[in-house]
Amino acid sequence: MSESVTIVGAGLVGSLFAIGLAKRGHKVQVHEKRDDIRKLSIPGGRSINLVITSRGAKALQDVGLQKILDQDTVPIKGRLIRTKSGKEEYQPYGVFPDEFNHSISRGRLNCMLISEAEKVGAKFHFESEPTSIDFQKKTIHTQTESIPYQILIGADGAFSKTRKEYLKHLGVEDKVESLGVSYKELFIPSGTNNTFLIDKNALHLWPRGSHLLMALANLDGSFTVTLYTTDGSEIDIHKIDQSKQIQALFSKHYQDAQKLMPNLEKNFLENPNGHLGTVRCKNWTNEKDFILIGDAAHGLVPFYGQGMNSGFEDCSFLFEMLDTNESWESVFRKFNSVQRMNGLAIQNMALAHYHEFSDRAGDMEFIKFKQAEQRIEKAFPDLYRSSYSMVTYSLIPYRFIQSIQKLQEDLILRMLREFGEPEKIDLALAKKHIAKTLTPKLIDANIDLSEEFSL
């Protein structure tokens, strides 16, 4: 089933998909509207550091790039909540030592994937942006040429031109649902001899309600910092354009972070504002010769760390289907029926996670909830895993995880109401409730937690 495949978009998902297709013998052409990112200094301002989790790791392994996890990432083992009063609360991500996330610069990873794709035979065409697409004649038009295609993959991000053109072809309006939150990328430099000035193995989080600050480590000792603000609120980055406003904001809300950022004003004034939204698209494919993948199909807000990971999972799903030697039509049809539901589920979970980050992360009742859940999870890992663990450290379908979240929440809250404190919960009783409410759901879905977490 070797075909000529045209990919629009040389970002993370498009480049990784190009690697897998080229390794399977397909002739791969990748068209990217930007210049070659490898020729430029890694652009700042819109990157938001990435975390690679189980689904992203699986896709990298699928294309033989496990070494990226081992050599080019910083392990992130939990989040460190920094309250306005100066108190710190550490919340580990996993309950076992091998459960952690991998932090990496988006630009660094993108460069490595493009180079690997070229190495295995994919051809890249930079500064080649579609102006229109004729889906009947199977032709992409740019400002300078017309490009025929056999199979077309739209991997060109949340503001995808291929998606807009396809929906226009269908007579459907394209829509990106705004979260009403904007962001600004900032920077904490490394210390002497590239030392880390704060814990490199934690996601640092300053929750302040309508605004929040996050920081993730880079390999060189620096941290990529992101400020998120609610549009139209008192703290809105669109309204802050003077040095004294920047210093006043950070002196009042993020004083400990401010001390670590000598170039705060310069970064704030020079880096552009980014905006967060959710891509709601019901039509991912014509189930014949065109498909949307990654953010082009299901762009989501970054608060679950699953944007890239869900896009990479799209690639893994397609690789597995293509390896069965089914037709492209059959593969695309199955992808649309299965992955579209998973995409919708993780979009909704990511939106809910934003409110957890901004409003609940430092709340004592929420902290008790997480402590109680982790105690139960560690006691019965083959019977109960938190929704975060399932999303991040397994390949359990997103749609299933979302379907049992309410049952899990009710179970933990019931235990806390009955016993008051996490350490006082009767684990034997908790086990009985798990067996009654959650175990049947796992059995019906043919999910064995002991197998899912042995990846």
C-alpha cells in the first residue's frame, strides 16, 4: 500500500508522521509555511515547554526515537504549588518511581524530528503555504505553483489552512472556541555553570485565580516561564505595556519568581501575546484521501500537557492501522470513528484541568482530595488509578477515562466525608467501594490496569 503522501505542516505531529510514513516506504512530501526552523535561533514567545508522557513516548518509540526521552529531556516528577503567602505544597504526579513526565523545548524537539524525517527520506518544502485546496481535483495551490496529491494529511496546527479549506469545501464554518485566556512566555536563566536556580524536577505553579504562572526546566539550567491571564480581567497582559506595570504585577503576585528573572521587563515587552482556544471540528476526514491530525483536528488548551501527546497518539493509531495493510479509506474511517471521540474527551478534560490549576491547586480541600486519592491508588494500583495517572502514564483511551471521572470523584469524596482525613481512610472499605463501582466499568471495557501500567 505504498503511496505518495503530502503533509501540510512541519510541526511536531507532521514531522513525526513523516518519519513513520517514510520508514514504511511511502514517498513523503512535507510543505511548511515557515522557513526551516533549524536555520533560525529557536523562536521565543509562543513555545510553552512541552511534557512528553506515555502516548508521546509510545509514538517516539514507534519511529525508533526512544533516545530523545533518555538524552534530551528533564524528568518532571510533580508540581510545586507556590502560594501568594510564600508557602509551598509539593504534589507528586505518580505514585511509583517510574511515573514522571519529560520536559523538552518545543523548538528543540521539532528540529530533531525534521532532521530525522529527512534522514529517512521525507522531502521538506519550506515557505510553501497553501492558498487554496481543490479537493475534487486533488490539488494544492500556493502563490507560485499547483501541487497534485494522492493522499493529503493536514497537520498544520490549530489555525490550520487545510482544515479551513476542507470545511469551506463542505460548506461548514470553521470555529476555534476561545478559552478567554492569553499567555506570555518569560524566562528564568540558569545560574553559575548552568545550575538550576529552583527544583528542576518539578512543574512550578503560582495559582492566582484569574491569572497564574508556570515554569518548566530546560536542559541548560534555564526555565521556560509562562504567564496566563484572563482576558478582560484586572490582570490582563493585553493591558500591561509599561515597565512599572510589569514590576507592580510581579511584586504583588509573583515576588519569588520576579527575583529569578533579571530580564523580566525585556521578555515581557518583546515577546508576543499568545491566545488559547479549542478546535471543535466534526469533520476530520473525507474517509478517502484526506485527513486532519493533531491540533489541526482537535487543538486543545495546554493544561493537561496532552496537546502534543494526543497528536502523537493520532500518529501511533494510524501507524498501527496502516500496518494491517488495510486501505487508506478503511484506515481513515476507523481513525475518524475512534480518535475523534478520544480527541473530544481530552479537550474537555484539559479545559477542566485549567480550573484545577488556576482555582483549586492551592486549596486545602483539594490537597486533601489528592492525598486521599494517592493513598488509595498506591494501596490498590491494579484496581484504582487516578484519571491523571491514566491519562499520563497509560494508553487507556481518553474517552473511557472521562467516562469514569465522576465515579472516581464521588468515591474519594465519600471516603473523606466518612473519615475526615486522608490517612484515616479505611482502605478495606475503600477497596469494597472500588469493586462495586469502578471494577465493573474496567471489566466491561476490557481494561486491566496491571497491564496498562506495565508499558
